[in-house]
Amino acid sequence: MFREHPVRILKYSYKNIWLLIVPVFRIIRTFGLDTDRLCTWLKGAWIDIASIGGILFFGLLQWHFSVIEICGKSITFRNGLFIRTVTSVCTDNLCSASFEEPFFLRPFGTIRVSLSTNSGSFGKPDLKFVVSRKNAEIIRNAADPRLGIRTPHKSGVASILMLSAFFSSSYSGAIFTAFFMFKGGSAARGIAEDSIEKIKAGSAELSDRLAAGIPSLFITVGLISLGMWAVSFLANLLKYAGFSVHQDGDFHVVQHGLFSKRQAVFFRKGIYFSDLRQSLIMKLFGLYTEEIGCPGFGNSHRHMPVAQPMCRINPSVPENEIIFIKPDSRSLFQYTWQPVLIQLILVIFYLAGKKFYPNYSQPAEMLLLTVGIPSVWLIICRITALKTGFVRLYQDKITVSCIKGFGFHTLTSDRKGLVKLTVRQNVFQRNSGKCSLRIHLFGAKSAKYTIKGLSYVETKKIFDIPR
């Protein structure tokens, strides 16, 4: 039996921060301070000290009554001051365990431990506490004594660089769009005002100044976009530096991190599906990033569930294949109509603006470039997905290769990871005998993937196979 690290007192104290309403209320009352009021406030300073002391005292009590017990194959966490809670987890039912050492906790010699099973919420651990390194080793041995005896395989620097480069800046697109809309609106307003002045004054000087200002806008947008990608790239590089993995018959141990070190253990029995992720460039070179769907592993927004940062896998036809379906090449329109429509609207908008509103041709050209280039890229990705997508059913597993957004996914799941299969047909698909198959996987978020253009007759056979 042992307790969490004393640094946890601060976390428990934080929960009682509402007690600070007393000193805050006193400060508000004496906001217009003069000398007399200041002396009055200082005389009552013991109230503020008592409030802060009460916060720390309640935190100390909560820490004192939070106890971790390891007995046989169970790990029990008892906590609560007024309402006692006892949570017990059997180590045989663990799906994953995480041992994280954030850089701000390293001076205290503490480790943040999370233990997850397949019960309850997929995204939240069943047990979570902060302990010393010594006690973390005790918990690690309780989870599986073999975890301390391993020879990890370290990934190369090139694979970490590629992982950080290909999967960086997922949020910069929104910032870039917002920035573009703001600056684009300002530029359009400026063009309108300058055009009116030009008509009045008949001068070409303002037009020259505007022409000189447009390139600077392009440069600013480019620098903002590049800067956001660079920040995200550096963060991922520090997060996944020193990536190593140890594979055993029953579990995998993944370690990474430069400043904040993290060790994640996921047990094979807890894996619901594997996901081989690719971008278009990675697909051209036959590279994959392998991710795992397992409770507690990579469910945080701070980490991806990466089991292999960058690898080459030669796909092979499994034995006992029951069904193999590929999208019909005649379904090209179904795959590409959305980005093609966007591109067509942009071109019409640009040509119409250039002909009828020549003063607005430059912002229209900027819109065509910033939105048109991603839509062309998406068309290429969709065509590639049409040629490479498939659904394969063998034994008690299903493999689906499809596209989601700009990313390619090859998902393999067995029955326990497959939540739902949905076959959808619109009016046009019904006439051509085609359909879309959507698979829902057991995951922390809504893990659903769709593959289009499949034969309806062949897809229905999946549901006719006895389970």
C-alpha cells in the first residue's frame, strides 16, 4: 500500500480553488483603496491566509486518503474525502498502461500513470494517478513482470523526421483560412476604395501601389502557413524523438519523447484494429505509419496512437480469403464530383470577375490559388483511392482500404473491433447496382470510414456470411 507523490497535493488543492472567493470578494470591496482602507484590508489579511490554508489543508486531506493497493492480480485505488470511491482493476484485463514523465514533473521525480481496460469510456483511463519512480516500477511489474526485461528496437532518425513532417500542422489550415478571409476582406475593401479614388482623380499611382501590395499579402500568408507548420513540426519532433518499440507475444512497449518522456504499453488482447495511414506522397513511396486502436493508447489529443512511425509493408493475400471487392472504375464521378464542382465554381468565378470586374481580378486569382490547389490535390487523392481501394474478408477479420479527407487508411479489424457495418445506396447508385460501405470501429472518437463504388450484390455477401 502506498500513496501518490506529495506533489499531487497541489492538484487536489486546485479543486478547492472556489474558496478563494472570500479574499477576492474582500479585494473587490476595497478596490478604491486609500490609506485607511488599505490598513483595514491588511488587518483582515488573516482571512485570506486562512482561505489559502484551507485550500491546502483540504488538498492534504484528499492526498492522505488516496491510497493505492496492489494485491495479487488487482490494482486498487481508494480516494475521496466525504464520498469514498474504490476502483479496482484486474491486471489480466488491462488493455494498455501509460507511464508519462512530463518535463515539469521531472524535477520532482514523479511519473503520471494511466491504466485502461475496455470498460467504461474508451477515451478515459480507468485509473490515473501520479506516483514516484519507485512506485511506478511497482505498478509496471504488477501489470506484467516482463515489462522490465526488454530489448527495444529504436526507430531511425529519418523515420521520426518523416513522421513529424507528414503529420504536422493539422490545425494550421483553420488559422490560414481565417487569416486569409480577414486579410482578403481588407484587401478587397482597399481595392474598392482605391478604385473610387482612381475614378475621381484619374490617377494611376494608386493602382501601382495596390499592385505592389498584393505580392506582400501572398508572402505574409505563405509565411504564416509555413510558420505554423514549422512550430507543429518541431513539437512533433520533440514529442516522438527517441522512438523505440519492443514487441512481445502478448504486449508492445512504445517509448518516445525528448523533454517529456512517455512509455506506453498496449496488450495484444486489447487491440481492436490496426490502421496503416498514408499521405499521397507516402503512398507513392510505399511508406506507412502504423497506428493502433486500443483503449487508453494514443487517445489524448497530445499523442497519436503510433505503433510504428514509418515502415514498409508488403501487402500479401491472406489465406482463406472469402470476399474481395474493389470499387468499380466507372464510379469516378462519385469519388471526384465534390472537388471538381469546387474547382469549376472557382474557375467560373475567376473568369467572370476578370471580365466584368477587372479591378477585382487579383483577389479572385488569390482565391483561385489558395482554394483551387487543395481541391486539385484532393481530386488526385480521390482518383488514387478509386484505383487502390478494396474490401477484403478472411477468416474472422475484415480489411478496408479507403480515403478519409486527404489521408489514406488501410484498416484491419476483427469482430470485437467492428461495431457496425452500413450499406448505403442513393438513387444513382441504385440504378447502376453500386453502393457505399461504411464501417464503424470501436474507438475513442467516431471512428467511421466509407468506401464507395462497390458492387451491391458482392457487398451484400458480407452480411450473409455466418458469424
